[in-house]
Amino acid sequence: MAIVITTESCSDLPLAVRQQKKIPIVPMHIVFPDRDCADGSIPVEEIYAYYDRTKKIPGTSAVNPAEFADFFHRVARKTGAEILHIGYSSQC
């Protein structure tokens, strides 16, 4: 049985590891007052510029259940493998 490991963008796996091991990443959210962006979809300089302008750090938001379901379905269709997801939570 083939197994694919997946994780969330805030796991901070180095790009080289993600590419070498072919680990699919589901993006968490970066939340600005006027918009919500997928983690990794904007340059980090934009976050720094936001802080310079406002002296506030944008918020973050977890992946919602529908996004997880879509992500897992896409990974399963593409790989045909069982999925082992390594996630994290602020809850213990």
C-alpha cells in the first residue's frame, strides 16, 4: 500500500524537503482586515509592509473542514495512495 504524507503550511518544512519527499501542503490563512490570503500566496515582504504601515501583525486562521476535504480528495485522486496527515493544533 502506498502512503503519502501531508501537512499544513505552518509546519515550516523547508522547500527542499517538501520537493524531495513530494509532501503536499494545505495552506493555512493569513488574515488582513480587508482580505484573507492562502499562506504562501503572497510575498513575505507584503506582510512586513503591512506591519510597517499599521504596527499590527496579520492574523492567521486554520484550514476549514471543507478545504481539508477538497485537499484530501485531490491528493487521493492524484496519488492513489493512503494519506497520513501530520497536523497540529493549539488545543491539547
